[in-house]
Amino acid sequence: MKKALLAVALLAAASGANANTILAGSEQSLQSILDGITVGGPSSVNVHTDQADPDEVWTNTDSGISPALFVVEIAGNASTNSFGIYDENNTGLYLEIFSGSDTTGDDATFSILDDGSVLVNHATALQNGADINDITASIINGDTLYDTGMDFSTGNFGFYLATASNGTFYSIEDDNAAGNDQMVAYQGKGDLVNIAGQNKSWTSGGWILAFEDVLISNGSDQDYNDLVVMVESTQPVSEPATLALFGLGLAGLGMARRRKS
């Protein structure tokens, strides 16, 4: 019994440790993209071994705002693809952050309050059709954000890549067909990166998200370079099911010890 419970606990701890297979593809590889933006490269981040886990559900950090920076998009449908955030419990409730017309170096800022209110900066609010005269401004850490009037079910969110021909791909695996994992995430290690002439430190508070725009189970080239975005002041949320399973295993071990004594 004790051995079985230990196995459950270890399985729970390692359940998300399986890294996605990332191939070079026929275009620029994801590793070369990271190496290319790193000042004095190569990047300290290895795309195969440094994949974040978990990386499905996200939340703002204590700063309350999350700047997003467009890194690169290498896809045949780049002009019609879009990137944004969505309600972790409802894929139909989403906010576009970048559209097909955005390019390397473009930026935006968003915030999801604890009550689910979705706030964005001026440019993004206008981009999404909001009337600047009808939305409420808030000052968060010196940044002016506007309430979109959209409310998510929680203060958490997922990321998505929407394509014109292949559908929409989500950071939450269960929201994709056949539960495919279409996004990988990488936490910064302190490298200095240059994006469209902007030098910035890619610290542990910053993440690079990289999407694959064809279903992994449907002939994807698995290069994960189809949309690459940097987000800051956000962090992944631990998966409740995994934590619960891990807790169950530890609790069972405790019972086994008491029983033995």
C-alpha cells in the first residue's frame, strides 16, 4: 500500500513533465528565434528542456498589469491570424490583443482583476472597437487601463491563437481537438534581448509563448514558431487536479506511516 501511494504521489508530481517535441520545420527554428533576439546570444533558454509546466491557465502577478510584446510570426496566414486571452471556462469569451496587422515590436497591456474584469490600454481598447468616451479608466501602477466591459468568470485566463483556415488553438489543452498541446512557454533567465530595436532584460517575470498553428494530430510540422509573443507580469496557475492527486498521495503515505507505528 505504501509503495502504491508513493507511486501515485510521484506520478502526480511528474504528470506534466513530458516536454513537447519541437522540430526545426522548414522555416526558422524556434531555438534560432530565441538565439536571434538574445544580445550576444545564444539564448540561455533551451526550447527542448526549458518548457514551462504548467502552462495552460495564467493569472496576473502582483503588479496587476501584463505588458505583451509581439516577437515574431512565421506563418502562411500571418496577415489573418490573431492572438489574445480568453476566459478559462468559456472559449467564447475572449479579448484580441494582437491582430494580423501587428508586427514585431508592437505592444499592448492588459489586466484581469480578481473579479474577472478585463482591462486594456488605450490602443488595445480602440483596436477592439471600444468607445473611449464610454469606458472607465483606471490607473494601475502608473499605467492607464480601460475597462472593456467584459468580465471573465475568474481572475484567470488562457491564451489563444486564432487562424482563418485551421481554427483556433488554446493554451488549455482540453480546449483543443483531441487535447492537443499547441503552445509552449518559457520563463526568462535574465538574458538581454532585442526586439525591434528595443533592449530589455528577459527576467523570470517574463515569459515567451510560442504557438503551433496546425493540430499536432493532423499533420503539424511541430515547429512552434507560428506565433511568438513575450508577456510580462503574469504567471501560470498550478493545475488543481495534479495538486489534489499529489496531496492524496502524500496523505495516504501519512496514513500508512501512522498505521505502521
